[in-house]
Amino acid sequence: MEKISYPPLIKHLKAEEEYYTHLLAEFEIKHGFVPGDFITLVMVEYIEPLIKQLANEQESVIAKISKAMFSEMLKYAVGNTKQKVQEDYLSAWRLLPAISDLFRKEPVKVLSAFSSAIQSIDKHQAGRTREWLSLMEQIVNSCSKLSDLLYVGRITAWMCGLAHLRSNALMNYESLSDDLKDLLNELFREASPLEECLRTPGKAKFAETVYVGGFIGFSDGLFNHPPKVMKHDDCFIASDGHNSCALYVDACGLLVLPNVPIDGENIMQNADLSDPKSKQLKKAYKDLTSVSSMGEVTVYTRESSFHLFVKS
């Protein structure tokens, strides 16, 4: 750590050298080599400035923040963490001064909340993590409690297309203060009010039919055989009898969760053409096998296709 210049942090690192050496060695045994230049970069460009700004030279606070950030940093250094995602994790740290009191009290939980959100968004809506960070930047300084941060983080993640979070996001929204609700409404860019969209599954508009699924042998394919679809609670479930998925559609996006633990045979036996929207679709497709609608959204399947067809 030869480039670190902040005396209180240098003092802490020297006093706790054995702790950090052991933590790094233990991590590398389990996960692989951590590049020294990456550690130096993060320590000098992120951890040291934040400790300078937030710790007020208090030894106990320096220790708490340094240990939490060092441990979290190691997770970003190895494995399948793509460079862009790595940058997103570290970009989230730039939001920490806006919640300085909360971060000083709960550094591990705050860092974990940011990491979990970014990991989930990158997994389900790759390319929208920067959008989430931008939303959080505009509201995070109003989060005085850990629950505020978690709830606002989940609601803004839903805004970024994580449609499967809608039900939990609604419960979180109802628990927030009026001030935070007002701020979230200002950030919400859809045509309908935020709370209405949170309460309404199947509220979506597509310019044209969206194709989901496909043959499992191709990229992003989900099925070995033509699937069928039916409605289940606030989502659609589809299966080819063996491979199953859940499809969530609402005002903020469309999301497929593959390999969900549902009875695929039950879907194949009970998905049918009894939905009122079937009548019109039968005129266009002679090989229609199942139709299910929810709100403004209709999902249908065809004998000749491995796809789910989603229209509004």
C-alpha cells in the first residue's frame, strides 16, 4: 500500500497488517489470485478518499470502514466479474458520501446492498446498471435508514426492468415516507403514475409482438419442444413439459426467469385456448396451442414454434 498517504489509514493498516494479510490469503485460496495493482488502485482511488472524507480521523470508524471495503473489494477482483460490472460496483461507492451517517454505522450492510442490486440488474437486465446508479444518485441522500436504502434500491431496480420485483417493490413503496414517495414519483418516467404501475401486472405496451424463448440449442433458447403457457398469480408460466420458465411483464419491462421449479407436465396438460383473446388469434394462426392474457398483455404459443409470443 505504498501509495497511500493518509496517516490515520497508514497507522491502521500497519496495526492490522496480519488481519489483512490473512484475509487476502484466505480469499485467494478459495477464489484465486488477486492482482496487487487492482488492490492498490482501489485502496488509493476509492477507499482512502472515502475514509478521509467520512471517518473524521476516528480510529474505530477507520477500522470499520476499511475492513468492510477491503473485504468487499476482493469480491470484485476475481472470477467472472466483467470489467464494466467491476466499474459499476466501484461507481456505487461514489454515492457513499451522500449517506455518510448510515454508512459509518452499517458499512457492511450498505456495501452488500449496492453489490446485490448491481449483480441482480446485470444478471437480468444487462446494460441498465448505469441507469440504476443514476436513479440512486438522485435520491440516495434522502435515505436516512437502512430500510430506506433497501426499499428505494429495490423500487428503482424494478424501474430498470426487474419486473419480478414488482410485488415486493409495492410493499416497500407503501412503507416509505411521503417525501421518499414524492421523490420516486419525480424519477418515474412512465406515462401512468408510479403507484398505479406498481399495483398492475400486465400493464405494458409493445410496438410489435415480442418473441421470448426459442430452441434450447441456440443462444438464450429455453425449450426442447414447442411450449405452452398459462397465467399464474402475477406472472405467466410456460413449459415444454421438462424445461419451464416464468415470464413477468409490467409497465417497466419484460423479464424471463428460466428453470423455475414448476410442474411442466401440468402446464402442458392444462394450458389451452379458453382465454377470450384466443378467438381473434385463431383467425391469424391455425396452429395456436395456448393463449393467456393479463391486463394489457397477451402471451400465446404455436405448434410450429419454440417461442412465446408476447403482445399488447
